[in-house]
Amino acid sequence: MIKPELEKRIKKASELLKKKGLLPGELNFEPHIETPREKDFGDYSTNLPFILSKILKRPPNQIAQMIKDHLDVEDICERTSVAGGGFLNFYLRDSFLKDCLFSLFLEGLHRFMPDVGKGKKVLLEFVSSNPTGPLHVGHGRCAAFGDALSRLLKKTGFDVTKEYYINDAGKQMEMLGESVYLRLKELSGERVDFPENLYKGEYVKEIAKELMDRKVVLPEEKSESIKILARYASERIMGEIKEDLERFGVFFDSFKKESDLFGSGMVEETLSFLQESGYIYKKDGAVWFRTSLFENDEDRVLVKSDGEKTYFTSDIAYHREKFLRGYDLLINVWGSDHHGYVPRLKAALSAMNLDKEKLKIILIQFVTLLKDGRPVGMSTREGTYTTLRELVDEVGKDAARFFFLTRKSDAHLEFDLDLAKKKTNENPVYYVQYAHARIESILRCAKDQGFETGFLEDKKIEREILDLLVLDEEMELVKMIFRFFDTLEGAARNLEPHRLTYYLIDLAGKFHTYYNTTRVLQEDHKLTRARMVLVKTLKDALKEGLGILGVCAPEKM
């Protein structure tokens, strides 16, 4: 609402400068408006003069002054200034901010959501944990990030499809089947040597016991038994994964199976395409892809000497199939251990004449779960990990999701269980949710004390009442409310939902300070109405922001 208005005024000034011959007529640009870190530098600023300086070959401060002299912003800005060698700073009028607050109150947040995506179709793949064991807390971070990113993109104009890719083929399935097979042997009283590379978690024993109790009869041939057990175990584990995700508030639009790629012929078709294009060759009995032609990476095996296709092969086919579905943007959310996988996949896209820039890969750093001040280990095969289900049982969905989103995706996260369970302002999710609940309490008290509150719903209120908001703290809250839209825009453009988490903590902090020093409900009913408009709009921003993170906004705490 505010940034678009400033951008419009800057463009209007540029058109005037073009007419005067002070700017080239063919010059086109999009002003970048940002919020300065220091309050002294205004409410908003632009670095446009620095950008134009490179084009016009003139000092940035001269360009900034020239734009400033042709700006028509007296009605919305108390003043403008040139600072920092060429930044153009804007100091907004309180009256303009109150006009904006009034419009926001009347029309609602949704009317002013930034349209970053403009309807672009996005396929967002995340979690995609192999169906060989339960989800652990690392998967939980990917789930929280991917789901919050999906909600964020949808709110800012993207058409998003959420997808989970199931690796249900290959060596890992054989290992899972053999793990269950050997546990069944143990339950039958046989002495078994359990290899180190197999899955040792308790869940494998549980699956074996379930099969034993059901008196399942397996073929005599071990290889056939392992195939049946692998399919049964992976489907059972996948069912539990879906349950855990849904309990975590994560629902997918589609599930794609690796086995279906083989069944549809997509894998063989993709290999043939690469063969015909001259990008694969044979060496030592194996089939190799010429990765080094496209990226600073070594050539990679697609088909092993025994005829088994590697994961890379089916991944290439999967991404080719993604592109064929016609999305404008593909986003993969992967664990940071996949870092080395990125260049070879980008190389494969280039080899297939697909635009690798349409694929964005976001790497999620590891999580260290702290309990009683000590790290809790994680290993899917060993079974010495904390599952996502256990985490949600201990701290709840809201705390788990919020904590996972308190750091940038490429930063290591220490998840403090003790802090996540606290019902104090030290706990960031409690702090934000409590701000929402406090405002709900104020509005309930207003009704109980006989204040007229119907205007909050029917929107019948005069703009002049907001002129009673004269405290510095009140105007800071108004400015913070409008930074909600700026935060969403920046978070969506940069694929960084953690920005919203930081914003909500900041917004809640400013509200709590205001609440502790100022009474909303006053003997002066007009002032009360003005403050109720302020806190109601703030409450809406808190609720909307929490909703994007997939966190509840409680009415009572």
C-alpha cells in the first residue's frame, strides 16, 4: 500500500525529468523501496540513484537531489532527504499513515497483499523422505519450511502445487526388505547376523512382529520374500509418514513414486534422449553421463555394470517429467547433505535443453535437538533418533513449526526443547501468540464493559477518529503493521519464510510494550474506538502471519 504509492510518485518524477531532457527518454527502471535499519534515515528509502549512477555516469547524490526536486510527495511525506552519498529517504506524514490505516481497516489485509507471483505456476517439492523409516526432526524442519513457503507464495500471487517424491525403488528398498526379513527370522527363534548397513530401528522389529502376528506366509525363495517385505514395509512406513505430516499441518497435493517413473517408461525414454544427444558413454561396463561438459563436476554413473540404474538416473527422469508438466518455476527443498548433487542435476537439465534457471534448489541445514542442554542423536538406520512425532508430542505442532522457522534455511538450527515448552515471553511462539490473545481479551473486555464494538464488524467509523492516535508508540505500531506487506514481498521474492517469523516477533514486542504502558479502553469513547481500530488491525496482521507459518492464533491463553 505505502511502497507502491512511493514507487508511483518516483516514476511520475522520472517522467517529468524525461520531458525536461534530464533523463534519457528510453530509460526504464523499477524503484526499489526498502525500510532503513536506522530510524534516522526515514520510514522508507531507495537506492535508485546508485543504480542510475552507473547508467548516467553521474554521482549518486546529484541524481538523488534531481529526483527529490521533482517529487510530488508533500501530501504523503513530512519531508524527504538525500543521505549516505545518494540514498533518497522518505519521512511519512502521520496523516497519510492514518489514511492508510483507515483503508486497511475498511478493506482488510487481503485487499493489499503484494502480487509477486502474478499467477505463475510453481511446483514445490519438499520432505521427500525415503520410505525406509519414520520422519525425524531434520525432516520436520524441511516440512515446516516447505509448507510455510507454499503458504507464503500462495498469499503473494503464485499458483502452487506441493509434491512429495517417493523413492520406492532401488537398493534401499532391497535393504529395507532384508531388514524385515532378518527380524522375522529372529522372531522365529533363529540366530541372525544383522549387517551394519541394514535398518536397525525399532520400527523394523514392529513391522516384523505385525507380520508374524498376522501369520503371513512368504515364498521359499529369499529374493522373492525380500521384494514382498520391502513393498509391504515401505507402504506401511509411507502411511505413517503421511499421518505424521498431516498431524504437523502439512498436506500435499500430489505424491510421485519413483517406481511409476520406471513403469511409465520415462526413465528409459530419458536415457534414450541423452544417448541420442551424445551425452552418455560406456566405460568399465557402466553407462556414464558427461556432467563435466556442463558443470565443474566429474562424470557420473547412470547405469552400473550389473545393469542397476542409479538414483541419479531416475532423478533426471523425474525432473524432465516435472518440466513437461509446464510449470513456470520448480522449487526443490533438500537437506544440506545434497549440496554436491546440485551441479550434476543442473548439468542434466542443460543436456536435455531445459532451462536450469527455472529450477531453484533450497538446501536446509541440519538441526541439533537439545534436551536438558545436551544434543540428542539422530540416525535412521541405527534407530537412535528423535522422530517428528515424538517432537510434536513433546512441544506441540505450533512450537515445533515456529522454532523450525526461526533461522534462515542455510543456517544450522539448535532446537531447544526446554525453551519450546515454556509458557513465558522467553519462548518466541508463546510471545507472538500471547500478543494475539491479549488483543482478543481487550476486545472481549470492551464488549463486557459496555463499549460499542459493532463498528469493528460493520466498519462504520469516521476517518477523523484516527486523528486521536497521537502517541509515538501508536504511530510506530501503524508503521509496523504496514511492514507486514513489505515483509511478505521480500520473503516471497527471496524464498525466505523466516523473515516473517522475525517480523512477527518484532511486531508482538512493540505491541506488548504499548499494552504495558497504555490503556486501550478509556473513558473517552472516541479515543477507545481509535485504539480499538489500531489493535484490531494489528491482531489481523498477527493472525495472518501466524497462519502463513502454519501456527494457530489463539483467542485465549
